[in-house]
Amino acid sequence: MSEALLSLTRVCADIDQYHILHGVDLAVPKGELTMLLGRNGAGKSTTLRTIMGLTTVTGGDIRFQGQPITGQSTPRIVRRGIAFVPENMGIFSLLTVRENMVLAAIGGTMDPARLEWIVDLFPPLKRFWDKPAGNLSGGQKQMLAIARAIIEPRELLLIDEPTKGLAPAIIDDLADAFEQLKRQQVTILLVEQNFNFSRRLGQSAAVMNDGRVVWSGSMTELAQDDNLQHQLLGLGMGEHQ
Amino acid sequence: MAADDARIDEPTGRAGPIARFHAFRRDKPHIFVLLTMMLAALAMMEPRIWVVLTISGLAMGAMVFLMASGMTLTFGLMNVLNLAHGAFISLGAFAGASVLLWLSTQANQPSLWTNLIAILPAFCFALLVAGLLGLVFERLIIRPVYGDHLKQILVTVGGSIIIMELIQVVWGPNELPVPRPDALKGAVFLPEWLPVAGGIALEKYRLIAVVLGLAIYGLLSWIIERTRVGILIRAGVESREMVEIQGYRIRLLFLGVFIAGSALAGLGGTLWAMYREIITAHMGDELMISVIVVIILGGLGSIKGCFYGSVLVGLINLYVGYLEPRLAAVATVALMVAVLMWRPQGLIPVIKL
Amino acid sequence: MNRLFSGDYPRSRLLSAALLLIFLALALGPFLFDGIRTFSMLGMMCVFIIVVASYDLMLGYTHIVSFAHTMFFGIGAYGIAIASDHYGSGYGALFAGIVGALLASVLLSLLLGLLSLRVKAIFFALVTLAVAFAFLSLVTQLYNVTGGEDGLAVRSPRELGPAFRPFDFQVPGFNIFGFLVAAVSSPGEIGQAFQEALFSVRLSGRHLTYYITFVTMVAIFFFLLRMVNSPFGRVLQAIRENEFRAQALGYRTVLYRTAVVVVSALLATVAGILFALLNRYVNPENTLNFELMIFILLMCVIGGMGTLYGAVIGTVLFLLAQNYLQDLLKQLDALVPADTLIAELINPDRWLLWFGLLFILSVYFFPSGIVGQLRIWSAKRSSGQD
């Protein structure tokens, strides 16, 4: 296993007065696509938000490239090279697609070659380039959200449930896009409920339950062990055959 | 009226004139109200008077726009209701007036260029002082109460009292006469050959106010529509958290907008001071009423709405002020009530509200 | 006793003592303090306790910020003034003024509530500010009806005025404040101080008006206390805490809020009526001014929002400060060299500066005001004893 780009050690976090995370241990290996799995309410989304500095950390240590980032402000964490796509995608619906992309390029300018690559990856963006992003369909919004995250080279992408509510054909398109990113050795931490999608893309995996990481290892290991899946994720035997 | 609006939902395309009228009223309510008001006024008075009143109304609207734009932006972006905005107007007026009095030799020469030696520093000083106060005010008074409207109203009212009292400490409790620079006095005459409006005298200062107001509206629109900061502001109006997730410090953006809005209020105050030629510490309280009517009319948070709201307020003030001077203030508020009943969100609302 | 207070006691020994003291001072006031200035101040205290307590019903219990409270106060005052101006000083005129004012208030407050409360709570503050200003400008401009800036003298029935002398004899009064000062400064001559403190009061219609005001004030206070502790009051607090949830539970929150606005407006109108009778002179400055509105806000917040008792404490403190803080500043001002910045800052005319500062500090550090703070202290002490 390669070195960890991001590591969480016994991280506890609160949202308002509720304790959500009770000591999360997680390592995201550099250059791999890591799947963060678990049932609803296990704390997956909160883990991502905590990494981004959007919750109150009450204990533990978060390190990125060996540097502690615990308790830092969200913009500072972003500027260290972490991009985050939240569950609701966070598209600015009153802004045009172009304006959404312009903001995402923190450096101020979009690299034309990179933009071309992204537009090839997600062709609908070009078609609606100067239209308000609010007019996009759900799948197109997800494409825009991911496009925003990769408009500049980032060290790490955190993506929360990109397949949620999307039609199978669009999920396939997204999977292709992720394959491309994998080939470029981009480090990604993906929260997913869709196990087929996870199995297809994931290299390593971590499973959460009740605010903790209860299992971590390689995706192949998890994919081959029906017992483990049943025990960790409550998946029925053979459900996803 | 409102009920009609809800019913009409026809697809665009071929439609009769009545349906087109309804569609126009629904899609461009600001133009509709503006035209209705101007035509109604035209029907009630001589055309020549109407022209003079319209230009004067636009001048007043331009000044009110400067004062209101900052308040509508701080509300739209930061969800902060700053009731001390009127005190910023007063402070700007006193700051600008001080410079004009200090440079009164230059201000009293008949040459425009010599006058500008007094006017430009007066504007700059007003912008600077009001902007600085905005900085201090945001840090000390508003920062602790983000997200709590009740406390915002209370502390900004308290802050307003303190600023107005401090103005009286520094400049004394009495009214301060302000000299209008010589080149801005007097009137220009429209050429005789113009139909209807030929030979009408228009006060120079009002024309300058209109030009300045339009220029600043243009500048603000350009910043908001075209520049990166503008995109950021519009994004912030939609979702503050998402702006942070994109890597921008929203607090800094807040602070910047607040300072800019305060500075504009100060500039508006100086313009108003030169227009009225006499100022008091409490002038901001009265202007606040116009500002409030403007931002409710226009829709909180919208610069375009703020512009049209200002024009409407300026025009109705002048029209009604001519027909029945005693009812000018009442008519302004009545306009607000009427628009609120018709469109509770204002003429050009920002969707988040 | 429990019924009278609706189970909502001051809950602090110091607060109870202060309230009792205020009650006694107001009840026996005309016989405890000498001088016309103090007498009119006592009357104003009674009037403004009503105004501020009814404002607290909106601000403290429902979190509605209104800037039109003085408008309703003014409607009451001008109702009496205009009626007496037209119909003379009889009881018929008085009655017509009262009914007219109350009706106007109900109509206007209904309109305001239904117009702006359905949009967004924060609109209400802005809309009321604008409407109150329009009203002020209307009253100032329509001078043939309202007297404009000069205002109107109120011609109340003879029995309510100073000319009415029901008794020939005089009632003894005892200047308690003067006596205490003299007793402390020269304790040896306490007997002489006692003699000097005695004064005599000739009862007149003014005293009758004062006691009508006082009794109305006490009745309204207990009515409000009952109201906020009734099921209706509980719903209001539920709306204040979480409007969305209250709506989800099936309460029509707009109706509740509008009801509060109407009740509050009516009580302010009653206070305005009493003000006109007491003061016998009504003008825009003493009834409708924006500054007066700010004063009401200050009294309510400094006393303690959402407690009602805070209205009493806040009003009394504020009126004392308004009357005596300026004297104090004058004395301080004499001590520092003139024409310096410090001299300007503590100029008696700048007393509002200091009150504004106190106001902001109290919003930040004592958000529940004096009453809330006293309750916190007493709760801490009693839990410390356990």
C-alpha cells in the first residue's frame, strides 16, 4: 500500500449538539480511488464535511500531506489542494455554467487545454455553457459539480454520492469519467451507496458504521467476500449479482 | 390584480394584445409601474412641467440610489439588516461638507476646474470616512450578531444613535450650511427648437446628479455582471457555504461589500448635502425612509431593483410634491404598500428570499 | 395572588423589592414627592409602562420588531385632542375620541399585520418604519386638523383638569426624598428635617386623572401577564422559538402574529389617550417622533425583553435617567475644562450617546436585560444553596 495522502486519527465531530463521529480512523492512499461505504446515517457525509472543516471537531487529528489541518478554515483547506463536491452538489443555480467554472478556478484563469479535456469528458457542459446552471438536469448538474472540482489539478477530490438519484445510463457516463481520472493518478475519496458502482471503480475501501470506520482494506477483498458485505453493509447474499 | 396574474400562464408565442399586456406586466413589472406612473402624471399636468419634474425626480432617484445600493447588497449577500445605514449617510454628508468648507476659496471660483479641486477631495473624503466607519462597524457591531435579525435590528439602531450623537460631538449640534460649488449653481436652458420642452430651464446640479447616478449604476452593474468579484457576490447571495467550499473567504467578501456599501452611502450623503445646501446629524433618518421604500420596492438584494425603486421614489416624490406637496411622503409609502400587495417580494426579487 | 400574577412571579428577591418600591412610589406618589416636575414624571411612568409592556408583547414574546408603536400611541393622543378640538370638552367628545382612536388603531394594525407578516418577519420592521413615517408626515402637514408642528391643546372634561377642586381641605404630603437627603446629610437635626419635609397637597382633577391612569396601568399589566401565560401566550412563544414547527403543528402563525400586533396597538392607543388627558397638550414631538420610538425600544430591551416586569424596570430607569442623568452630566461637565473633547462628550445634551452605548452593551452581554440578569443571579444563588 502506498503512503497515505490524507489520514484521520480518532476524529470526533459534532453537528450542533449531536455527536456524529466517535473516533474515525481513515487513511486515503495517494493516487488511488478510495470508496467510503456504509449504511445511511453511518457518518460518511459528516466525515467528508469534517475533513473540509465544516463541522466542529471535538477530538482527534486530521493530516493532509503530513501537515495537520484539523480546525482550519474551509477556504484554507481548499487552497491546500482538496476539492469537495457535497451531496447536494452545491451548484450556483443563478450563475451560468461558465461562471460556475470561473469561480471554481481559484487561480483566476482556466487552462484552455484542461478545459477542453473536461468538456470532452462532460459534453453537455458545452451546450449549456452560457445558460443558468439551474436549468441543468440532475445528471448534468452532477457533471458540472465534478467538472468544477477538477478544473484545476488538485491533490485530492472528496465526492459525496455522485450517483444519487441518477439514471443508470448517466451513472455509466460518470463511471467512465472516473476511470479517466483514475488513469491520471488523481487521489479520490468517494462516498457511495451504490455497491455496483463502487465495486467497478474502487481500489481501496473503508466501511463506516455508527460514526466509526469498522473495516478497511482493498476493494477486491470486499467485493469477493459476500459474508463481509452482508455483515458490514447489510447487503443480501447475491443481491447484486 | 394579483389574482389575474396567477391565472395567466399561457405559452409564449402568438397572443392577443391583452395577453401580451399581461405578460409584459408579469415579466417586466418595474417598467410597467414606471410607465404607468409617468403616464398618469403626464395626464395630470402640463407637459413642460412634467419634463422638469421628471428630470428632477430622476436626479433625486440617482442620489437615493447611491444611498440604497449598499444597504440592499449587504442584505442580499450577508442577510444583515443595517438600520444604521442612515447614520452613514449623515456622516458622509458632514465629512464631504467639511472638505468643501475647508476648500471654500476653490469652491467659490466660477471655473469648473477650480471647483473640482474642492469637489473631488470632498467626494473622496466622504467615501473614505464612511468606508472606514463601515469597517469598524462591521467588526465591532455587526460581526457578533450574524444570523440573528432581531439583534441586528437592535444593535444597529443603537449604533445609529451613537454615530449621530458623535457627529454632534464633532460638528456641533446645529445645522451646517454647505456651499454648493459655483460651477454647479444655476441652470441650463434647453434649445428653443425642441418640441414641448424647448426653452425649459433645468438646474445644472440635478443634471449632474443624474449623470453621476447613471454612471455608478453602470459601474455597479458591470462589476456584478462581468467581474470575478461580481460573480462571487452573486454566488454568495445564493449559498455562503458553497463559496467557502470553492476556496474563498466569505467573511472578507462580506467585509468588502459592507465597506463599499457604506462608502457609497457616504458619497450619496455628500451629494445630498450639496443639493440641500444645509445638513443636520439626523438627515440620515429621513433619507432612511426613502432607502427602505426603495429596497422593499426593488426587492431586497437586487441592484437593478434598487435602481428602478430609486427612480420610482424620486419621480413620485416630485410628481405628488407638485400636485399636493403635503402628501409627497404619504404617496411614497403608499406606493410601497401598493407594490407589496401586488408583489410581496418586490419588483425584481433575488430568488433566495 | 397566584391568579393575579398568573403564576408568573418576579422570581428574584431584589426584583420583587424593586417592583414593590415602584408600585408604592407610583401609588402614593403625589403625596411622597413635591413639585410639578416629579408629578408629571410619575404620570409619564404610568403611561409608558403601558406603552413598553404592550411593546414587549410584540418584541419580547413574539420577536416582532415594530417601529409603528408610537403611531398607535399618537392615534390615541390625537384622537382625544382632535375630538375635543371639534366637539368641546364634554364627555361626549371624550367618548367619541376614545372610540374613534381605537377603531382607527384596529383597522391600521390589521392592515399592517396582514400586509407584511405574511411575507417575512423582517419586512415588518421596515414596513412599519415607513408607514409610521408617513403617518408622522401626514399629521405634521394637515395642520388645519392636527395643528401641525404646534400641536393641539386638549380640552378634557372639567373633572379631569386642574380647575376641578372636589374638596376644600388640603391633604398632608411628606417629601420622602428631601427628608432622606436631609437626614443623611445632617443626622443631628432629624426633627427639623421632618418638619421641612411636610407639605400640603390640594386635590384636583389632575390627581383624579393620575389615579385613573395608575389603575389602568396596573390592570393592563396584569391583563398582559395573564395573556402571555395563557395557552395563547404559549403558542406565541412556540412561534418565536420555531415558526416552522409551529406551522407544522397546525397553528396559523400569521393570524397569531396579527392578533398580537392588534392587541399591542390597542393598548398603545389606550396609553396615548391617557397621555393626552394627563399632558393636556399633544404635538408630533411628544407622541409620534422617531426618537420616542427608539426610547421605547431602549426601555424594553434594557429592562428585559419577554419578561413584562422588564417593561416596568426599564421605563422607570429610563425616565429617571432622562430627567436626572442630564443633571448629573451637567455637574460632571462643570468639572472638566470647557471646549475639550471630553467636555463635548459629557455635554448634558449628549446623554443619549451614553444610553446608546449602554443599549448595545446590554444587547451583547445581557440579552435578557436587567430582569433576566437578576433572575439568573437569584437562580444561581438558590441552586448554590441546595
